[in-house]
Amino acid sequence: MSIEDLGAGEVLLVRHAETEWSRDGRHTGRTDVPLTDRGREAARALAGRLRGLRFARVLVSPSRRARETCELCGLGAQAQVREDLLEWDYGEYEGLTSGQIRVERPDWDLWRDGCPGGESPAEVGARADSAIAELAGIDGAGAVFSHGHMLRVLGARWIALEAPGGGRLGLSTAALCTLGHEHGRPIIASWNDTGE
């Protein structure tokens, strides 16, 4: 299945484009950082890739970086904001890189441990399940504009893996993913499509 073939019951996932923090590898949960100029350019380029697609529902995280990506793709007027699509709450690790965290906690693993003062993998998984339940109830294709870790969890939960399974799904900024079905079974039809 290609992006051009999206049909009923299928979902396009769109990770927001580049921010300074995503470029630098900093955990960006609830801090509302804007897109970089390069990020805005990448989001505008996505508009061409999405041209001609029709969505019964477009869901977007309330974060500015996700909403701006959605708007620059030409789907802002159709978008419905969903709190469940916010990025992982990194708590005390907000703004830090994994390397900085591991100086104090060498064995730390986001996908196993979550974040002190933030969310556990199971809590993020429950939010992903809520989004999936909403998407399952639409008549047509859906689109979701959100964040790297949140979308990785959503992809894992779509195919009935526990939330930590998202740790095995790398996802670049401004990448597209397609969730679908094969013989009635949920599948990841494409992942981390950067158009390159």
C-alpha cells in the first residue's frame, strides 16, 4: 500500500517537522517549541505529497509544532485537536538528551522506565489506544499529526504490541507512516517514509 492508495479504515501518521530541540536530540514533551525554517520548508514539501488525498478525520496534537506542520500541509482547516496526541511527558527529563540523562542514570531506558515526574510507557500506550479507538470509528481514511515517541507508541499499539514495542520503530521528523489492514488484521503498511 502506498500513501496514494489510502482507503477507508487506513490512517496516515505524520510526525511534525524539525524543531531546534528535535534537531539537537533533546526530549521535547510539553515544551512548545516552534518549527525551524528548515522544518517549515519540510512541512510545505509534505503538502505536495498529500495533494489529492481525502481524509474523513484529521487529528492533531495541541502542540504548536504539530499544528503548524498540519497547517503547512494544507489540512489545518480540517484538523481537530486531541490532547491524547501530545508527546510523551518527559517530566524531569524534559529538554535533556539521552546522553545527558545517562550521565546520572547509565541504565535508563525510556521504553522500559518512563520518566520521573512524567509518564510511563503504559500511560502513553493508553493515550494511543484512545486515539486508535476514535480512528476506528470513522468512515474513511484518517490522518494524525503528532510527535516522534507518541506516534511510535501508536504504531506499536495499532499492531497489538505493548507500548515499549514503539522503541523498535525509528521515526524521522516530517516522516509519513501508513497504518492499514491485511485480511482483517491491523498492519503497518509503510513506516518512516521521508520521501527520499
